[in-house]
Amino acid sequence: MSLRHAILVLLQDQEASGYDLAREFANSIGLVWNATHQQIYLELGKLNEQHMVSFRHVPQEGKPDKKLYSITEDGRQELIRWLKKPAGPARIRDAFMVKVAGGQLADSGALLGELEQLSKQRRERLATFEALAQRLDEQGREENLYSYLTVRRGILDQRAWLQWAEEVRQALEHASVGLPTS
Amino acid sequence: MSLRHAILVLLQDQEASGYDLAREFANSIGLVWNATHQQIYLELGKLNEQHMVSFRHVPQEGKPDKKLYSITEDGRQELIRWLKKPAGPARIRDAFMVKVAGGQLADSGALLGELEQLSKQRRERLATFEALAQRLDEQGREENLYSYLTVRRGILDQRAWLQWAEEVRQALEHASVGLPTS
DNA sequence: GCTTCCATGTAATATGTTACATGATTAA
DNA sequence: TTAATCATGTAACATATTACATGGAAGC
């Protein structure tokens, strides 16, 4: 279980609300670890009980109040402890890839459509990451080293995916000329 | 939930035991979807109850008996149905990446060591995939199109990871010259 | 004698997802 | 007026992990 550690890493840089964290998980860090707001609120509750984070209430006008969480010394110690032990294997669940693997039974047209849609998302992500990387670079790569490296991973990942998508597109278009789909 | 669909895709090609499937999940398909033997046995049980797979007992000498599962017409229909609806978003849990993101608190030396170890694994995987791709290509890429594309994904993915690892290695080695680790 | 491979499974626990619930504000 | 953003949460359910259990054969 290292959702807690992912949260602690995010809180290292700045205090954040559960909602903020959910946004980060949906965007940048989402490439590496994902979690929904329900999980996050639950985990923040537990972390608070265990004194690894603390929070302060922030009333807002026009918006609901929020709780800004920050990491405590106990939390930092837990993070350090966790960083020392070898990371578990990466896990993935990529339903689209399962579809490609089972592509014989699928409709090539539908698969191509979905591919196009996913490619669009990936291109957008790539642009976001590239912009972020440049910003970090300008601010000083050394100071932001770990964030920079994380973003680089995102960039390389998107590019690899897009390159693969292009191969798939060509293969499927080629295939659907001779063989009628469905 | 599409562990069941991943299993059905694998059973499309050939009948297999739970043990065989677990091996495939640990290797080739593991890049795309992973599952442990406990999950697989459980899911095979359910799939059997729902008549999506059937099995035959195969007694063996010197080895425990096994159950060879094959996909049924109902199973194939279910797969086709599933292939039509859009795939859910890909999910990942990469603990090592979380570590890199939190790298400020980590020991660079330890991180580098772990990186080296993971790189080795990735290089081995890459070699396996490349050999597989070549074999499929020789046998006729058209016939093995979907397997071929799946393997290509694996190859591009490993390469992207290794390229990133190289960037990280250089950055960390550079960083640990000036700043003493720990 | 120890470990790995083969092969199957159960039970307890931990995690994650989906659905539901609330409620003001802002933009289309 | 419909939807989206902000912000937090509970409850029910589905999925996944860990630990445990068995047992012969093969290789070191």
C-alpha cells in the first residue's frame, strides 16, 4: 500500500486539500499512480489519525470550506523509511491494450476510432508535460531535479505510446482494405 | 472489471491451465494487465459457472493433474460485446516512480542501485520481446497482426523506460558529486 | 537438505470503485 | 437550465493481495 506514500510525497512540496490532491492524481502524477477522491479522503483521514499529516480549516467565501493538509515530522520519517525499502513491481491495467490483443474479434473501424481518441488525449498530455518541463528547466533544473525527472518520464511515455499508436493505425488501415471489417 | 476479458483473450488462441495463464500474466501480457494465480483461479471458477469457459481434466505423471480451460461460444460472445464498448482509462501503480518524485528525501546511491536493477530487468524483457517480434514477423506478420502489435507495444515501452533510466542515472550521478548522499 | 517448478486451491484482510449525498457559484 | 467547478464525505460492493495449505519431482 503506497497511496499514502504518494500523498506524502505530494505534501512535501506544499500543503494541499483532498480536492487538490485528487486533481494532481488526475493530471501529472496520474501517470505514475492514480487514486480517486474517495480513496484520498479516506487515506488523509487515516494519515491524520496516525499523526503523519495535520490540517487546518480554511473558510472560503462562495466556495465550501476546505482542509489544508501538511506533512508532519512523523510523516516525513515514514516516507524516509519507505524510500529505503525496494519498491514493489509496477502494476498496470490497460484495457485498451487487452482489446488490441484480442483484436481479431473486434471491429477494426471501432478500434481505430478509439485509438484516435486516445491519441488525442495523449498528445494533449504530452503538450502539458513539455510545457511543464520547460518551465522547470527555466527555473533551474537542479533545484527541481526530481520533479523534472518525473515529468521527463511522462514525456517519454507519451511519445512511446503515440509512436506505437501510429504503427497500429497503419497496420489496421492496411488490414481493413483487404479484409472487410466485421 | 476486465481480468475476465484478458483471460478470454488469452484463451482465444489456445486452451490453458490456470497455471499457464499465470505464467503469461507474469510475462508477455503482464505489461498490459497483471494478475496473480489466486485471482486467476477464482475468475476461472466464475467464468466456468457462467459457461464462458469449459475445462477438461488432464492427468499427468510425475506432475499434479491439471485443468485445461477453453473459451466457449458464450465466452466469445461476451468478449465481442466487451470489445464494442469503450475501454476504461489505463491505470498504473509504479512505486519506483513515486520514489523518484520524492527523491529529495531519498539516498541517491540507493536510488541508483535500484534503478540499475530495474534497468537490467527491462533490458531482459526487451530482448525477449524483440526475439518474439522477430519470430512473429518471420511467421507472417499479417496472420499474427494483433499479437505482433501487442509485442511492439512492449518493445517501445521498454525502450522508453530505458531511455528515461539513462537520463535519471546521469542526473543523479551528477547531483551526487557535489552534494554528498544521505 | 534446500530450492524451484508444477498445479491447485481457501480464507482473511486490504484496497479500490461506484453510487449516493449535499450545496453554493459560475459559465454556456 | 444545464452543466461544471469547488469541496467534502458515507455506504455498499467488487477486486486484489497476503498468508496459508498440499505434495511429488528435479536439480544443486
